Amino acid sequence: MECLRISATPDGESHFDEVELPTTKRSVHPDAVPFDVTASYRASSVRFTHIPAGCARLLGIRSRRRC
């Protein structure tokens, strides 16, 4: 999974880098295809996931956008 990393040097200059985050497949519902999920990263706790098209309905997520 590609992610934008934003960091700053001690003098306050901002840096932007694209990084590749390793993922593993994780099944969250028996009727849904597995999701690509990263490890947890230090902060309070952060995790990234990619939810394949069509899975939102299986999870009960309602889209605000009308197709």
C-alpha cells in the first residue's frame, strides 16, 4: 500500500515522501473478501487498510455518494 509520509527537519522544513507499507490479508466478515491491512504504527496507534470495491455494503457502511 502506498502512503504519503510527511516529516519535518529540526529547522522546520517539511518533507514529503511516498512509502510502500507492507500489508497482510485479513478477513473481517465471512461474506467479504479479505482486506489488505498494515501493521500498527507508533503514534497513539494508527492502522491503514484498503477496502475493496463492493465490500462496504457487506459491512453495513452506507455511502454518502449516490451511484
